[in-house]
Amino acid sequence: MNAYDTITQRIMEQLEQGTIPWQQPWNHKAGLPRNLLSQKEYRGINVWMLASGGYSSPYWLTYRQAQEIGGYVRKGEHGSPVVFWKFVDHREENQDGEEMDTTRRVPLARLYTVFNVQQCELPERLRPLLKIDNALGADSSRQIEACEEIIAQMPQRPAIHQGEARAYYRPATDAVNMPAPSLFPKSEHYYSVLFHELTHSTGHQSRLDRATLRDLLAFGDTNYGKEEMVAEMGAAYLCGVAGIANETVNNSAAYIQGWLSKLRNDKALLVQAAAQAQKAADFILGKVTVPSGS
């Protein structure tokens, strides 16, 4: 089983149990899931694989890393797969199967198994890491301020209008329309929807020029499903950064079955959409810039 199959199967199992991984917020005070030793944050699909694990600590490590710091993984604990990518040189072949002088860089995925620190026995000096409380929702005013900051600081932000009582992004005019905030049941819902539409907008040719938006045809088209998953994951990522719950994800059985059907037919969809969503969120957060005139 390759990386795509393993990750997709894991997410499908969660969906079948009624858990939507990209709806699960992480502990915003602790931050994104990260490796305990390197302190590097996980990215892409790994965020949702780990954030949906139900642990309050954001720290993860491999079995060997636990041993290196003088600890161990408790007997009977099951790890979570994470995927890492590296690019390798691949020599092209001609029609006769003979190697050519030209090479191209191709992505190679490798799977690793990691454990949350709450699944481990750690040295006394590291025990405080096990006592992180889930503080989501503890300071709603600060979280709304965080949402506003994300929106205000987005580079090359599209125009945002409130002309109609429905939310959408229109590539032709590069504009987002949002219902008035008063029409939403709560502020978190408004910002979740706005993050969704802003994620769509990152696909515009003047920004990331994302194929799933550029070549979008209609509801039901293959690219429609991919672009919607990008927007959902991108919005969920931004909600997590701001510390609010993602209020836009539909928990209905029909919704879950819809995604299960898509994932069964396209094992690469999940990983690719998560990677695009990560790029979109990075763009909105000002971590990625596009050269002027591109």
C-alpha cells in the first residue's frame, strides 16, 4: 500500500465513524501539531491526520525519538502515519525504454509512524508537556480580533462586498461576496465562511493560479470537488490559526458519504488537496508571495 492509499484509508475510516478530520481544531494556544525534538510544525495532510487524533498536546515523536530522550511508547499504543516528501532526480526514457540524458525532479513520498507524547512515558523534565489544556473558546474577543487580523493582512486581498445574502467568490471579477455578519448565527460562522471564500480566491491567476479554480467548469465537475476540498481545508486551517471552530463543515450523512465516494475514486485527492490548501493558507497568512505581474 503506497502513501496515498494509507493516508486516504485512514481518513476514510474517520469519516465512516462520523469524524471529519478537517473540522477538528487544534489547541490554538499550543499551536499546530509539531515534532517534539525538531519543533518543526507538520504541514499539509499531516496537520489533519494528527489534529484529529484527540490529544490536547501538540507534540509528536517517533518510537526511536522517544527512546533517544530516555522515554518510551507505552505498550499497546497505536501510532499515526505521517507522510514526508522529497524530490529525487528521475532519468527520462524514450519510446524504446532507453534512458535519455534528460532528468526531471519527481516527488517521492515516505511514511513514518509517530506517537503523541500523551502515549508515551517521558523523563520528568518533559512531563509538563502532557498538561496542556484545550483552551479553544477561552477568549472569544481575542479570537475575533485574530480573524480580523488575518483578513486585513492578507496580501493581494480581493474586494469583499456585502451586496447579496449569499457567500461566493467570483473569479471573473476577483471579488468575494458575503452576507452581512448579522445574518450569521454567530461570529465564528461568518469568519469560517469568509475564510472559505478567501481560500478560493488564492487560486486566481494573479495569486497561486490553481488549476482546480482556473479550469473549474460546474457543480459536479471533477475540479469542483477538488476545489471545494481545498477551500474547506484552507478555511479549517485558518480557523485553527485564529482559534475558532470551523462552523462551515456539514456533518450530515449525505455530506460524509459524498466525500467517501470521491476518495474511493481518487486516492490522490486528499493529499493533493491538503497540499494546495496549505499553500493557500500560507498565502493568506503572508508566508508565500507571488511576484508582481505574475
